[in-house]
Amino acid sequence: MSIIGTKCHKGTSTIMGTLIFVGIIFTAFIPMMLVMKQADTIYDMRKHELARFDEERDIENLYVYVHETVTNPLELTIEVENKGDLSAKVVSLWINDDFFDLNQLIPPMTGIKNLGSFNVIREIGMEYIVMVTTDRGKIFVFDIPITWTINGWETPIVSIEILIEHLQGSGEFKIDITGPECREAMTQKNELRCFTFTLPGAYTVKIFRGSQLLHTETKTLDFQNKPLWRVFA
Amino acid sequence: MKTERLKKKAISPVISALILTATVLSIGGGIWFYSQGAMTITSEDYAESMINMTETISERFIIEHVYYKYVDSVPELHVFVYNYGTVDIEVRAEVKGKTYPDAEDEWIEIPSKVMIPFPTIDLETTPLSKEELNIKIYTRRDNNVYYRYQVP
């Protein structure tokens, strides 16, 4: 009788101990693990979001163009072209140390967009560097310094940038530039080539593959208004 | 004699059962409450540290522009910092081994998506023309960016 009773008591304690253990597992351990797992998940999600954000920032690609304003030759007209795949928002503009607050969305593949005409303090002989910043924190600079002279805004060089993106065929393409100065070069698809010239005037760009003429364009470049010409073929 | 002894012990199994149960309940309950408290604190600490870590990796900022000029014969460095991340940041600057602002516990707060001019940095010594100044901006969460500025 006493043997059966002892077993019974031991069983009760074991069951209670087990219940307490299960209780601890369900009310303390599992919630703790869930909270930790949730924190880990939030961290991982944020990491992925940031990786995507950084990638988007990397592929942002704006071209900045600067020339004197036609209606007011004292001012500078700033234009940008979004050559990337994503919309970019221009939030600030610097012309040397002068800051201009902007908020302009530049959708991709919509051509050149005018950011406006800007008046800066001018000093004869001073070089002006123009740069824009996007809301993703990327800075784009106009490649050519522009100088204020007694004749107005001028650049020391004219330049032609050529990018072959859409022409059919692969392998090497031949670039032939004729005008006041001439250049010849070989290039490949998606390779940006830049040519600078000290003489303004009418330039013709011809692109060949083998002996076949694929693309031709002509433009007059001058120091004041059109110092930079970008050819996309 | 034996029967008499058994009869005397008749009540003790009940008492022992009660004592055993009470012991199991009190010790088990104590462990239960302790472990609940400990695990709550542990999970809260862990979650908080993960949130801090998330904020640390979320910081994104650049030195957008730097220029240098004399004001009343004192060389001043102007630094513009843009916080393009999603969290607010607190920053200090280090130029030529000296940190700014001067007060060690003072931090400059920059809200998310805002560009602010850092308080003017008065350089103790006049930098030479073409001298390179390495400007470091660091946050309270220990992220930093560098900018190399050449004095005109």
C-alpha cells in the first residue's frame, strides 16, 4: 500500500515539474526566441533594403550641362539629363561656393531637363565648377570648367563624348571625327569615349563598322553655348 | 508491532505528498518567474541592440562641399554635410588632429534628408596654398566619411 502511495506522489511531482517546465518553455523561452527572431528579421530586411538603396545609388547617372543663358548672358543655365534607369531627384546645386536649393525629379530617358537659370557673383578669369547632388547622395559634376571673361562665359575647350548603345552588331566600331580638328578611334559598345578640341567650329561624327557607315551627325561647337556635345548612337 | 508502526505512519504519506507538492510548486514557480523575467530582459536587450545595429548600418551621409575663406583675417573652413539616409545622425568633425565643435560632448544633429552647414571651423594655423586638408566627419554611432580638400 505504502509502495503504491509513494509512486503516486512521485508521479504527481513529476507531472507538476513537467508542467512547470513546459510552462517555462511556452511562456518565457519561446516568446524570447520569437522576439529575437523578429529582431533578426527586421535587421535582415533593413540590410537588404540598404543594399538595394546602395545599388540604386550606384546606377544613378546624370549628365550635367552648363552654358550661358540666351536671354540673360550674365547668368548660367544648368541642364541635366538622366541617362540611368531610375528617376533621380536633384536636391541641391553648387556653382563654386554658391548653394541653390532644388527639388526636381528627373525621370529617366526623357531628354535634357532645364533646372533653371542661375545668377552667381562673377569675377573675371575665375573658373566655375558646377555640381548637382541627388537625394540618394550622389554628386554629378559638369566635366568642363566654365570661365567668366570680358566676352562672357567661356570654356577653354570643346569636347565630344560618344557612346554607342543601340547600333546593331558587335565587335569594334570606328569613330571618325572631322572638323577644325580631326580624330579617329576604335571603340566598343557601351564604352564612353571623350574627345577634346581647342578649336571651335562645325564637327561631324561618323561611326563605321568595317566599311559600312552606321551613323553620322554634325554640330557646331563653340566655347560659349555648346562646349560639350554628347553623341548617342 | 509491525501493524502498529504502519498505523502510526498512516498520515505521513499525505504530509510528504503535500510537502513534495509544495516544494515542487515553490521551486518550480520561482524558476518560472525568474526565467520569465530573465528571458524578457534578455530578449529586450537583444531587440534593442539589433535596433541600434540597424540604425548604425542605416546611416548614410556625405561631405557635399567644402570651401575655405578668411573672415577678419581668421582662416575659416566651411563644411557641408548631407544626411541622405533614413535615420537622424549626430556628427562631429576632425581636421588636422583637432575635433570640432570644441566641447567634447557637443554633437551636431542632422535630420534625415537634410544638408546642413557644419558650424564654421576656425583653423588654428593658416594652411598653406595647395595644402591638403583631410576632413573627417564621424557620427555618434562610429560611422565616418573623409574628404580631401586642397586649399586654393
